[in-house]
Amino acid sequence: MALQRLKGQEVSLICVVDGKANDKIGPFLDLDVTLRKEVLEGEYLGETTTYFDSVFRGCQITLKGHLRGAMWLKIIDRDIKRARYQTGGLIRFDIVAVMKFPGLVLPYTFRDVTFADHKITIADRKSFVEASIDAMCSENPAVGNI
């Protein structure tokens, strides 16, 4: 039996306040993820071989989507308050990508995401307003039960 290719699935951004999901936006158009690793070289005096080691440097994430309502602007406002240590900023952001394999639905969760830049593109009157978020996550993504 031939393996089926995986199509893009639902990606959501969840705002967690006091351990409970408070706000959720999505679905997004694109989710680009880079699981960053660094390979280090080491050599010891008298040895003739180079030793290699790797270090996990977290995840680099880019989300893109259409503004479908004011919820996206509310999330940006909460993130800016969190960065400025203002009231209403003590929250956590999680990104969940749900992938559907044949006979299996698998959530891929990025917990406690830190946002970098928020970009909003307002093109001509015929186009949708697009927004994108650049983010970083220090933990590797959690995979649901396989």
C-alpha cells in the first residue's frame, strides 16, 4: 500500500491565562518551523580524531494568516503588554498544529512561545489584510499520543 502525503491542517494560537485556554485564533495560512540545532567540534591534545556534539537551540516559527477579526489585534496587544511587564501581560502563548495521518490525528504543540515581530500587511482594497508573527520556542514541540 502506498503512503499518503500529508496535507496542511489546522494551526491555532492559544492564549493561556492561569493555566486555562482563554483566547484562540486561527486557522492560519502557513506555519513554518525550523528546529534549530548547532553542531560543535571538539579536539583533545594528543588525539587524532575530531569529536562532534550537538546542542538544541529551540524552534524558530513563522505564522501567516488573514485577519478575520479583532482577536489577532488583541493577542498582539497582550504580547506587547507582556514584553513591557504591564498589567494583563502575565500569559502564555501556545501554538498547536493538528496533523491528520491515515487513521491518526496528531497534535504538534509548541508551548510557551515568545513572539518577535508582528507584521501586518494592508494591500489594495481587493486583497485580504494579512498578518504574520515571528516567534521562538525554547522547548521541542510536544507530540500527542501516537
